[in-house]
Amino acid sequence: MELAAETTSAGLIVQVMESRIDAACAIEFKEAVREVAELPGTPVILDLSRVGFLDSSGLGAVVAVMKMLGPQRPLQLAAVQPNVAKVLRLTQMDSVFKILPEPPVRVQAAS
Amino acid sequence: MNADQDDPLEHCFDRAFRPEANDTPKPQAGANRGACSISRSFRSGNSETRAALGDLCGRLAAQGLAEDDLGTIELVLAEALNNITEHAYGQGSGPIDVALSLKGPVILCELRDYGRPMPTGDAPVTELPLISPPDTLPEGGFGWHIIRCLVSDLRYERLEGHNRLRMAVEVSPQG
């Protein structure tokens, strides 16, 4: 599960570099985010521009991440693709997360 | 549409997946185009599900299915396959047969597995779990709700030693 994370003035931007958050990688996803969440920055903005598929396992993992971060460190979703938006809408979880059209800053490519 | 006293959807499934079980097919307006059949048999498991979805949806895409419809069918199949992997087979694994029949405005799906039956004897009709942040944020229980939102028909049966889940998904005309 590859993530690119950067602390910015707009918060901690975490770009998911995988195309799927699903049953096969839900646990890895949670663990990977737990690690990068040690970096400072709030809110935590999950850049989902590369994620074309999220199933209920993936959604559960995103919710778990939100709970792990706690109420003082909100989790926001950015660049949600149509298939992912569909899942959020059907489950009514689109009212739980703040959803941004784009991340406020794009994570710099790792040098 | 033929005024059949039989369940018309059951008729469609039978015709799609077991044509030899039928009498001479009766012509039905709007339903006489050839169907495209796509199937795959594989062993249960998360990475196996990914591979199966890639294969099945890739073949559906080649039939000109719209992006939104491809997303819908992938999601429906993913949720059903995850359920089979996690609940029907649990700690073990076993065979899964998926058959899809794309015919005009509908995709008929039939999934078979040889694992445990549904505990209640039927597919769950679940409401969404209560969502009430920050205290009540569910991490699970969404799968069947998602499936039921997206299918126009769903039937589960326990047959001899296996489960059969049939679903119909409405799609836009293919280009």
C-alpha cells in the first residue's frame, strides 16, 4: 500500500498511490495511514485521485482511519472519483466526511 | 412482452444459463437480441476476487458498457464475492463460479459457491448501520445494502451442497 504524505499549511496531505482500496488491502491501508499519521498536520486530507475502486471493506478502512485520528484531527477526502463517490452516496457516508474537489496542495514527488 | 404466468425473471435466468432446460423459446418483444455470456470459475480469496473482477469487467467493457455501469457491476460483484469469501468459506476457501449474461438493458449474474448456507436462509435485508458521528461510526455492515441499492432483482437459494445467488443489474444501452 503506497502512500505519499506531506505536511503542508493546509494540513497533512496523504495521497493514495494505489488504484483500489478493497478487501485485499484494507488492513494494509489502515496500517500505512497509521504510520504516516505520525507526521504533523491537521486536518488530514486523503487525496483519492488515483483510487478508482472502493468497496465496503475499503470504506470500513477509511472509517477506521477517521476513528483512529480522533475528533481533534478531522479526516477529509479529496478528488473522489465517480465509483468511489457512488459508494459514499449509497452508504450515506458522504455526509460524514468533508469532501473536497481537489486537495489544497498536491504532494511533491518524492526526491 | 409474453404474458407468461411463470416468473419472467426466472425465465430469463434459465434461458441465459441453462438453455437446454427450456422448450422452444417464445419470441418476446425487445428481448430477442443475442446475449453475451461471460463466466469464470476460481478459488475464493481476496486477491482471487481482484483477478476475477479484472477479468470479468474487462470482458464486459469490451462489449461497450458505459463507465458508470461497469462501476456498478464491479461493485455488486465485489460485495457478493467478498461475502462468499468471508462468510460462506470463512477460514477456508473453495470454488466460486460466476456467470454473467449481458442482454440489452440488463446483466444477469449468477454466483455459485460450495460453502456454508446463509444463516437466516435468505440474503440479508439490512438497513444501513446507524451512522452518528463522532460516537457511532460503523466500519462494516454496508455490503448487502450496497448490493440491494444497485440490483433490480436478487434471489438467493440453497441447493444441494451449494449456494446460488442470482442478481439482475440494469444498464444503459451499449455503444
